[in-house]
Amino acid sequence: MNLSHWIEHQASEQPQKCAIRFEGQDLSYSEVASKADRLADALGNELDVTHGDRVAYLGLNSPELLLLLFACARVGAILVPLNWRLAGPEHAHMLKDARPQCLLVEPEFLKHVEDIGQDIGPILKIAYGETRTGWISYNKLLSGESAARQAENVTRPEDPVLLCYTSGTTGKPKGALLSNNALLWNAENSVHMHDLSNEDVILTVLPMFHVGGLNIQTMPALKAGATVVLHRRFEPGPFFDAIEKDGITLTLVVPTIVRTLADDSRWESADFSKLRMISVGSTIVPEEMVRAVGERGVPLVQVYGSTETAPIAAYMPYRETMRRPASTGKPARHCEIRLVDEECHDVAIGEKGEILVRGPNVMTEYWNDPEATAVAFTDGWFHTGDIAHYDKAGFLYVDGRSKDMIISGGENVYPAIIEKVLNQYPDLSEVAVIGRPDDYWGEVVVAVVVPKGEARDTEGILSFCEGRIAQFEIPREVIFVDQLPRNAMGKVVKEMLHETVLALTAQT
């Protein structure tokens, strides 16, 4: 079975049931199946997409992204959803690495793609919503005669279907390759986590270029025959409207969204009577946040995972949220977790160790990177780089990250990427990037730099970052120091930098 069979099954069982509600329009399961089939035929017949080819997408949340994923599954292609928040050079690197057969782009990103055109090579470009010189019209693509011919469904469960890029601590983006099977077993984990059924109504506001927004609830809901209410992006007003008017039973957020909602005037009066559960992930969730949401009568359920685990690896049973608000829960139903020391030996209960994950939901490999793949696995166990401990009852508590990653507002921020850009700034001799705790964003990016001379041009440094990295990666603060602390091997000791930054913050 591949993903396209999910929709075929639901279209057969409940053809008129609303599958996706988007901007006031409902798409039934029958319509989703028909549109996905037409798109699959167009990919194969008009664009020559064949088994194993990559198909990239750049745009906000839209039913078209979901249709594209099902169409890729049918023809055996691999979808590459691009993070629309990234800068041009970052997109160019990913596209050159993935080498997609075609790139489908929403109207607001057409100029962005044209600006990087010389850097991405010969890719067929398809434009949604308008006719543009040098582009293939999406509407015309689907109206061709060849779109009426049925593409053969030849995809096997073990075939890859999704390639999601996640930057690494080296600063080089890595593509996690996920199979149809990985998404299937991740969906099974979600069904168990959420008690998910075809009676549920899911609200999706997180970006679906992340596996969280795509795979924690959205795709599992479509497999289960539920209804997905899809928003292009998160906004507090439409979020509350959907909760009250669309009968939302489940939704997924990040801590920044929880804070935004809690600060809104509608938080205390909103009708949450049909909302069974709010899932939350992407970073360590403060205990007080779990309690505050629980006091509104809705369990805030933590989920742990990564791009490489599709992502559900562990979650908190919703009945336990208020009893253990600091815990991430237990391993997912179809997943195993070990905590190990530096020699890969299991640690004792209560001791901290690196989280290793094994299961059918784990990625196949890093795209075009056999060395990184080899490093990431030990005897089939995936090294997350995260640190955690178990309590005596078997509940998992995530303590931090051994990898040098910052999570700000639900976005993964990798210091090496920012450091690489700052090292090009002519007036700096040394740079280091760390995260500083922040009540709203979770963490914010701080650059600690050593100037070459007397210049202390913060604005110049920040302006230099514009267009080279994403807005959420640009430092919120620049701290000038005489030298960076290093160990005997010459490596920057970032723990000391964290102490310095926290001390300076406490003084202000």
C-alpha cells in the first residue's frame, strides 16, 4: 500500500464526506481522489515524471500540496516541500541537491524563484494561479488531454515519497528521505496518540513543509477519513473562529502559538467544548504551559520527534498530561526508544542519555549523503542528538539537545548556517551563534562576535544577514567580545558563552 491508496479507500467508503475545508470551500474525498489522479496523470504524461524523480513545491499551506503528495505517491515520485521562510541561497542549495524534475510555485513566490533561477539549473517551473512567461500554467497542465489517461500505480510501500530538508550542525542542509511505509506507521502512531477516527475535525495551521504540520495530524486524519480544516498560515482570529464554527476536535501547535492565543482577548471566552486535545511539539514545553491550557479544560499533549522520525517518536497519553506536565510521555506505539551514553550503552533510570529511535517510521537515509547516514545510525538505531531521562514509571523527560540547535518560535535554527554567513562579514574576526531563552519565542538567536578593529556596527551586521538567511535566523542581538572561549582543541566552548549572555541579560 502507498499513500494514494488512502484516498482511494476513503473515496470508495465515504465519497461525499468533506476531506479538506479551505478558505470557505469543501473538497470531498471523491473530489480529492479525482484531483489527485488527474495530477498524477499530468505529472507522468505532461512533465515526464517517473519513478524516483523529485517534485518540489514552494508555497503556503494549500490543498494543492496534499494533492501533490498523493499524486507523487501514485507515480512513484518523491515530493520535496520547501520552507517558504528560507532565503534564496538556501532554496538554491536544496534544489541543486535534490535535482527535481519540476518545481510547483504559488504566485507570491514566483519572483523569488526567478531571482534564483541561474542558481538552480534547468527545472521545469509550474505556476499556480497565473500565466507567466517561461512558466507552465498549472491550470493548463491539468486541462490537457493526457491528464485523462490513468497513470499506473506502481509505487511499493518501501519506496520513498517525501524528502524534507533539515539543516545540520555543520551548516549543510540534509534531506531526510521518508518512505510510504514511514508515513503509514507514523499515521498509525498518530491514530493511537489522538484516538483518531473519521468523526474528528482537524485544524491545521502549522506549515506543512515541516513533517510536524504535515504528518502529526493532517495526513493521519486523511488516512482515517476525518475532515481537515486547512489554514494557509496561523492567525489568532481565524484560529478561534475555526475552533468555534467548524467543530474542531484536534489541533497541533507550537509553544509560541500557545502564548499568542493565551494573550488574545478571546482566550478566556472561546468555546472549546468540542476540542478534545491540543498537541504541541517542536521544543521543550514549559510545565506551566501544560497546566495553563489544561485549566481551560483541554489537555495539552506533548509529542516528541524529528524530521528523521516522520516525526512521531514519543507522546504523552492525554489522560496523564496534568499528572506529569513536564514529561514528553512514552515511546510511540510502533516505535522504540533507548537512552545511551557516549559508548552507546543504555543508561540507568533517572540518568541522562542520548535518545536513540528505531521503528518503521524512521527515515531511510539522508539524501546524497552516505557519510551522514552512516553516522546517524548504529545497528538500525537513529541518533537524535537529544538528551533525556526516564522516570521509574517509564515516562520520558527531554532535558536538552546535544546538537547545537536553537528552536525559536517552532523553527529549527542551526548556528552553523548563521556563523557561515557572519564569517563573510569583513569587520569580524570570530563569530559564534547561540540561543538565549525567551519567554515568547522559546529561544532567540544571539551572535557573539569578535570585531577586527574598533567598529561595533550592529546594524551593519544585521543588514548583511538580510537576504542571505531567513528572517527567523537573523540574530536578535549582537554581543561584542574581545575573544571567544575555546578548549584545548580550539573548539569554541559555547556553554561559557551561554553563561556570559545570561549574565549580561540579567544585568539589563
